[in-house]
Amino acid sequence: MHWLDILSRFWPHFAAGFDFLAALFASIHALLCKRDTRAATIWIAVVWLVPLFGPILYLVLGVNRLRRRAVKLAVHKTLSRPIPENLGEPEHDGAEHLKLLARVVNRVIAQSLTTGNRITPLVNGDEAFPAMVAAIDSAKKSISLCSYIFDNDASGKQFVAALQRAVERKVQVRVLVDAAGTRYSWPPITWKLRHAKIPFAKFLPASIFTPWRVATINLRNHRKSLIVDGQMAFTGGMNIRHGNVLATKPKSPVQDLHFRLTGPAITQLQEAFANDWAFTTDEILDGEIWFPEAKESGDVIARVIPDGPDGDFDNLRQTLLAALAEAQTSVKILTPYFLPDIVLVSALNLAALRGVRVDIILPAENNLPPVQWASRAMWWQVLERGCHIWLTPPPFDHSKLMIVDGHWVLLGSANWDARSLRLNFELNIECYSREFAGEMEKVIAKKLHGAHEVTLPEVDARSYPAKLRDAVARLFSPYL
């Protein structure tokens, strides 16, 4: 009998056998790898109750861990340093209890606290982009740039032109863009980077047309960093797109915060980029041009917190929980996407019940309506325990910031949602400085001017269709 005849006669048996084996292996993986019992149970039900497509869905959405090894850099080795005495403040300044927070983060991540940093906030692309382009134009040895979105628009072209000038000056340039982030504009910026002969790479290029990479299609590099000559860096939550330049009145304006950094913490930022670049290209960035000795330039004590679905898994979530546990007077959270899991919700509520003032500042109009619907379905859980939610007026605010007790600041790329805390590669910095925290509180105070405080009766007064829509959206919150 010809093999085609055999296939046509027995294909239902082959399909059933394949489905059985795929469901079996997916179930074993869920049992061994899923930390949340409920998630494991749901996925096992899906792979067995949805023939063929269940195991495929699990492969695409359920396998959210990536195993990779950190690159061993010969020049720089992170040294274990003690926690600075009184965190750089006078003993009477009320920061003593935050040494417990620093001790927890010390045990969560490998990076040590560094002293002598200066961090300057840059509001919107109006301030950030000119400063970043000027830094690129000042580069003499090296430039490393990482961005989730790098649009082929007016602002993106300015960056490409500056990077091209640097390449022509014989500066070593490396650009890393997330593969999904290149699809936000057409033609993609990679065309211009290639034409300008700027060394670049796409992080985890995956699609349904590359089955061998489909398991990583949901894992994205959300980090944003620019490091120039190992002496000046920029990081925060801002993508490279013209919508951030509000002075030009773009069609879709976006408020955001970015930060200029000088000091020893730059080395940790460069380490994060070097690991991502080596993972993507197999090229090791090492030596004096990438890792010069960073000079102290300020009084902020800082540490880089890398987070991702690899060896850095749960770093940020544990840091957030520790910060909420140690808070004594106030917690201010500025985020565009607020979809915390039940553990973070409990930590926020416990802080409020202890008498800590908890303010959560969100945009009144979100750029992703399903995210806003899902978030609104959760607001009652924190409002009923005494937390405060504020909605800031348009344009949409993409800023990310957390301040604890007017002393500890967390800034960077991560949002308060499952995608940031479980799926994305994120990059954040914790800062200890009363002066810097005070400066950031002024930024938040300015954003609260004209903001609307949400009340529990207001949330309860939503129409039944709105409540139902929001509740359905919340079911998909792990993937929004």
C-alpha cells in the first residue's frame, strides 16, 4: 500500500495520536513549571479540552520562561558592597527603616547598591530626545542603544542620523530593538539602520511563520537604555517615537518620563545591554570602551534591577512587595497600566490598612481601551481598603514611577501588570535620596493638578453592560 493511501486512510488516528502526545507533554510541562496552581489547572484543561489548538496555545502563551546564561564580562566584575550607612542621609531623616528594603533587594538580585550617582528627570520627548541626540553626537568611543519601539518617523530619523554620524566618526555603535517593536511603523526603522550601516539587531524575532521560535512570540524586550562612552546614560519608560514630542502637536500625543544618569550605576546598565546583545547576536561587548571606570558625580544611591522571564524572573515583583511592606508614611504609584495580581493587591491594601497613604495615579484615557476596562474591573479591590486612585487628564500619560516615604524612588520601563512582571524583559533603577525623591514628588504633584479622584460609589455606579465588559476584559489581563 502506498504511503499516501496509508496517510489518507489513517490520518484521523495520526492526528489523534499527535494531539494526545502534545497534550501529554504540555500537561507535564505545566505541572512541573507553573508556580500558580490555578494557572496549571486551567492550562491542563485547555490542552485536553481543545484538540490540537490547546497545546499550540500553551506553546505560544503558556511557556513564558526563557533560559539563558548571563555573559561573563572580563573587565567588570560586580563587587558585593555593604549597604551605605543611613542610605546617605542624616540619621534623623527617617530613612533608617529603608535599610531593610535595601537588604531584601540585596538578596533578590546580584547587583549591588552604588553611591555617587546623579539622576536628572527629562519630561516628554521635548526634553529627552534633544538631550539623547546631543549625547550621541558627543560620543567618542561607544554607544549602546536599546528600545522597545523605535519608529520610522521624524524623531526616529533624527536618532538614525545622529547614530550614522557616530559610525562615520568610528565610534563603536550597537542598536538593539525588540522585533515586535519594529512593527509599529512602516517601513520599519531597520531599513534605515541597515542603509546607514549602523550595527543593529532585532530581539527575539518570532512569528507564526517561524514555528521553531513560536514559544518566544509572547516574550518581548521592553527595556529602554542609551549609554554613551560608558559615562552618560539615559533610561526610563520612553520609546523613540514622535508622539512623545508634545510641542509639535502630534496626532497621538503621549506624555512620558525619561532620566539622564551619570555615576557608577551606568556600569550595571551597560551589563544589562551587553547580556541582551550577546544573547541576540553572540557578540561579547567587553573592554575599556564599553566598561570604563565610571566616576562619581552626585549623591543618589542607586541600583539597576533587571527583570525578565529568565534568570531574573520575579526580581521586580519581589522588590515591589518589599517596598510596600516597608512603607511607613506614603506610597505614590504612577503607571499607565494597572493590572496587579492578587498578591500585589493585598500588599497595597495592607499598606493602606497600616495607615500608609497610598496614591495610584493613572491616565483618564488609556491608549489601550481593553487594558483600561480590565483595570477598572479591579479598582474596587483597592478602593475599599483605603487606597486612592487618581485619573490624570489627557494626553495619555505613559510615565512609570514609584515613591515610598519621600525617600525611595523606583523608575524604569516596567508597568504594574502581568506582562511587565512575568513576560517582558524590563529594566528599572531603585534610588535612595531624599532630594531626588522630593524632585519626583513635585513631578507627581504637577500631574495631579486637575486630576480626578475616583471613589468607590463611582465605580459601583457603572452600568451593568460596562461592568460586564470590564469583567470580561479582566479575564485576559495576564496577556494584555
